[in-house]
Amino acid sequence: MNCFMFPGQPLSRSDRLPEDAGWCQVVELCRRHAGFDPESWRGEEGECGGNVALQLYGVAMSLYGARLLAQKGVKPRIVAEHSMGIYAALACCGVVAEEAALEIASRVGRAMARMGRTRRYALGCVVGLTMEPLLVVAENHGVYLANRNTDRHFLLSGERGRIEAAMAEAVASGAFSARSFPCDAPLHTPLMAELEPELREVFADYRYQEPVIPLMNHIDQELLTGAEIAEFMLRELRLPVQWEQSYRALRRAGVNHFLEVGGGDSLKKYNRWIDSQSSRS
Amino acid sequence: MSEALIEPVKQLIIDALRIEGLSCADIDSDAPLFGDGLGLDSIDALQLVVAMEKEYGVVVPDAATGTKVFQSVRSMAAHIAEQRK
């Protein structure tokens, strides 16, 4: 049984972009419906900064990847998503069209970019600490757990100065590595509640069909129904991604073949780590 | 001593990171493991730390040591040889 995994925002763009007709079609959709060109890396003036561009590039790469797999006759038995991977996952499951997936991602990304104009936020990637000392670090600096990817790979989120201080303490506490990355908004934290009224209206602008493929959510690993999609997209902005729980739930459901659909291979690497730890215990 | 560890270290990298379609001969002993070389990242680094400890009983105690150890296959082999003395 296979699973298509849709990753969140990539940290960078690939040096090489696809050149085939399928990619050109996705690029055109992205231009028309998201106001961003993943080839020229140009967007609507003043509104498509670094993170919005990367978010839309990530969605475009995932949509393209799903198209490629479909052309090869590979169909998912179940779909899972990580963070902003939800938008491409919705298209893959037939919940919304590709155009709508790009448009929603664009509207969410631009709302987050506006949030970042008045305050500075960052993500902190911590590798090697266990959960307990990590949460102490987070509490000491007033930042939040944003991703629990494995028992040793976490993402913190919050105000930039606090994240930078938290990274220093994480290293002092024995983290193998701790790096911060500027971001527009403190995704997957309670601080995102500020955007909720605006994004509730955004999500209400679309009709959500029942998923034609089971779609597991990354918060509590339940399968989403069409009626739950809009509320889930709001909730997931302020709650942490639980990737390890999702992977284990997928395994328990009988998945034995995972395909990461999009740029990068971080989800595969998390899965590899979880498997290696399971075989040691 | 460390020269004899070059090939086993390459195999350890392939096995621990489940790199498909790559043989030991494809890995340059002196190429950087991160960035432009094999393109590894911090997720891979922690996987290699655990694999080295399991296979050779050698620890990489912190990120600073890791930066030196994971410069290349040759530096990994040298670290293992040094720690096993």
C-alpha cells in the first residue's frame, strides 16, 4: 500500500527546474492563479517576497510531481501532508482544483507576509535534542514547538530574537545542530490567531469536495472529510505538525511504500530516522 | 589505519542513509559530504552519528566536532581510527 506525502515549504529552490510540458502547464497555472512565476521567480510587485515565492514554488513542484506520477499510472492509496503541503495534497485528493490550491496557498502566504512587515519572526531547526529539554528551551525563550518531525528533529517558531536565543541555548543543551531561518509569520503557533479572521474568510471562498483518496491530517492523524477542510486549514496554522505520529499512523494503516511528492526529501529522511530508531528498540 | 576504513565508511554512508543507486566507487573520498558534494544535511549527519556509534563505538559529541568529522569520507575514517586507538 502506497502513500503520497506532500512536504511543506522548501528552504531553497532547486538549481534545475523541469522543462517538460507538464511543468510548463503548472507554471502557467501558478502565474495566473497565484501571481507568481516559479521559473523567472517574479511575482506581483511588492507582494511576493522570498517566503511566499518558496511556498508557491513548493506547491507548484508538488502539483507537478503528482502529475508525473499520475502519468506513470501511480495512484496513491492514501495521502499525507506536512504543514503547507496541505494545499497540493487537497488537489491530489480532488478536494479542490490545482488552480484553487495555488490560489489558497498564495492568499495564505501573502497574509503571512503582511504579518511579517511589522514584526520579525523565525523558525529554529533543532536536531539531536529530545523533546523534554527542547520544551524547556522553548519555554525559557517564549517560543513554540512548530514541528515534531521525529524524536530528535524539531522546529521551533516565534519572534526572531527569541528564536536566535533559543538556538544558542539548544546548542548549549547538547543539540547536534540548531539553526534559525527568517520567516514571515510564526506558523504552527498560537501567535497565528491574529490572522484567523482574515484567513477564515479566505477559506470560506472555496468549495471543498469529499476527498476521493483518504487524506490523513498531521494534527491528530484522522482522515479529513470535505466539511472539515476549511476548519482544519485554520487549526493547522496554530498547532504543531506531528509528523512522527503521522508516519507511525500510516505504518499502522498498512502503508509500506512512501513517495515524497515535491521538491526535496526531508520527509523520507524523517521516516528513515523513525524506522532506524524503531529497529533499535 | 584510517586508509583501510575508507571503503567501510563509504558503505556505512550508503547503508545508513539508504542511498539507492550509489556504489562506494561513486563516492570521492575527499569530496565534501555536505552542500555541493553528496548533498547531505543535518538530518543525515545525525543518522551518521548514530551509525558510527553503532558500527564502531565512536562518538561525535557535539556539532563542532561533527563539522570537522563530516568534512569528507577521509575525515570520517580518520576520526574513527583516532577514537579506536
